[in-house]
Amino acid sequence: MNTYENAKELYAGIGVDTEEAIRRLSGVKISMHCWQGDDVNGFEGGGALSGGIAATGDYPGRARNFEELTSDLDAAFRLIPGRHKVNLHASYAVTDHNVERNALTSADFQAWVDYAKDRGLGLDFNPTFFSHPMAADSLTLSSPDPVKRQYWIDHTKCCRRIAESFGKALGQPALDNIWIPDGYKEVPADRLGPRMRLKESLDEIFSEKLDGTVLYDSVESKVFGLGLEAYTVGSHEFYMNYAAKNGLLCLLDNGHYHPTEMVSDKIPAMLLFSEKMALHVTRPMRWDSDHVVRFDDELREIASEIVRCGALDRVFIGLDYFDASINRVAAWVIGMRNMEKALLAALLTPHARLKACQDAADFTSMLAMQEELKTYPFAAVWDEYCARMGVPVRENWLPEVRQYEKDVLANR
């Protein structure tokens, strides 16, 4: 009996069908963030990052244009099991001339649509509210300056239309997610006013009704940013209430909360009141530092909540980190494979059996089973999944990245 067959038999003994777990995982689409490939620089030719965003490190080989970035994406996708999506920011428009962000159209992203269609990928989208002269004071949709505020309202409207066009062109829904850096470094004299302006801006943005079968809108909160430590306009409470009242998705980024808050605990609460929700999965280290996602306890708990809530088709899962200190293609591969590992581990867990123990107040059996599951042969099922998906098993993907680095990245 080979390793996988032995694992299959052991899992069957606790009521888990490994074949069903593999089947379900193969249908999950994770949105891989393009900005890991170029340290969030985009294609506008701007200067340093601003708006509380920082990419640390200077590993050689950063992508500098559409051709290099898509080449790197292809290199990563060859090593990642399944068929997924690419998450874009508006600053990644592919044009031969300068286009203001408030004048972007779907034509400026046709190259991305052609790329995705050719490879069977989906696309998600984000307005870009940072690293721009009109956001130099880190105030956009909440700005007291009506000219600036209207600029960003128009930009967001453009982005919603672009995301809608993605969904129509590719035949799969696109998520358009709004995150703004707005806030203050010092304790503000007025907390209500900026949030009133943000609400008014959002009301105008969403007054335009688009095709909800191909476009999903989400809003993303944050607890603080660099240089914006005292007050963030788009807080969790603000967006959670706005989303609930207006039929939008609330996007939870697990780096955007106090370190003692766990997004895994928030997921079932959100799903109880919302048909769908969205995630940006990252790894905060002491703060929103956006480290490469590891196969750690919180990632596994996030995946477990999605699976045990029966919500694989209700949660938009996207990754969001940017590490410039290591090979950027490897960073994508590590994070994406770990997200899939976590989902597989969740699919290999006898949730109904554990729930029955909890409901019967048999916490001894529940704890014992939870601990014993940690040494079940999960890795054998993961290896089988990778082999069936035609990607390298275990660390055998790393030599391919090293060869790509030698042949391509080193020559940039």
C-alpha cells in the first residue's frame, strides 16, 4: 500500500473522505496579488510608496513592466496547484500614455483580460488610493477638500466599471475592494466629520448600479497605518455597519486588527449575517507587516472556519503581502501553497464529529481528537493533490524557481 492509500484508509476510519477533500479543494480559486511581484510599484512610474505602505528589502529581479510581471506570475502559477485568480490594483494599467486614475477605463486593462483569458484565470480589482499627488496628505474619500474628494470618488467609480468588465469578459465574478489610507497621525479634533464625508463619498460611488452577477463590491478596514497611528477613518465598525446596511461585502484583512484579535473568530460571526464575505490573508508580525503567509495556527484556523461553516463558495480568498527581501516568485508560491494546505487540512478534519463532542459537553474527547489529528498523515494527501494537479511535490518546486532566477531574474 502506498503512502496516499494508507492515509486514505486512516482518514476513512474517522469518517473523512480524502478523495472528496481533494475534489473540493481543486475547485477553490484563490486571488493571487500581483503587487508581490514588484513591491507595489505599479506601472505609473511614480516614486516612493506612501499612504502607510512599505515594502522592505531589495532582492534582485523585481518586475518593472507588464511583460516581466506576467512572466513572473506564470512562473509561480506553474508551481501552484489549481486554477486561480490574479488580484490587480488600478496602478497596474497597461497603457502607452499617461492616464489619470479618475479617467481609467476597461481598455487600459485589456492586456490583463487577454492574459487571464488565455490562461483560464479570473481577475479581481482594487482602486489605488496611495502613492499619488492627490493623496499626499493620506486623505482621499474623506478629504475636507471637495476637489480631492471628487477625484477619488470618480476614480472609484471607474474601478467598479473596470471590475464589472472583468467579470463579463472572463465569465466569473470579480471582486472590487475599497481600501483607503485616510487617517491622522495625531489625536484628531473631529472623528465624526471625516466619517460623514467617507459615508457621503461611498453613497455617491454606489449610487451607480452595476451587474451584481459579475461584480461584488467589498470595503476593507484597518486599525492604523504608518504615519496614521492615532485615527483611521475607515475603521472596522464603520465598514461593517456600512456594508451591512448597503448590501456590500465586508473584507477582513488579518493584518488590520489589534494583534490579540483573530480574524478566524470573526468569520463565523460575519457569515451569520452576510451571504458572502472577503478575506485578505497575510501574516502580521507585531503590526501589519505583510510577511509571506506561513502554514501557521491562525492560517489553519481561518481555513477551518471557512470549511466548517460550509462557506468555500461564500468567501472570496485573496492574499496580500509584499516581501522584497526574498525571491518574489518563491514568495507567491510559498503563500499560495500554504493557503491551499490550510484548506486541505480543514477539509480533512471531521468537523461534524468534533461539533458533536462540543454539543455534548464532551470536551475531553474533543481536545483529544483535535490533538491526535495533528499527527494524521495530512502531508501524504497534500503530495497526492500536487501530483494530480501536475505541480512539483514538496520542496521540489524550489529548484525551478532557482533556475528561473538564473535564467530570467538575474538578467534584469
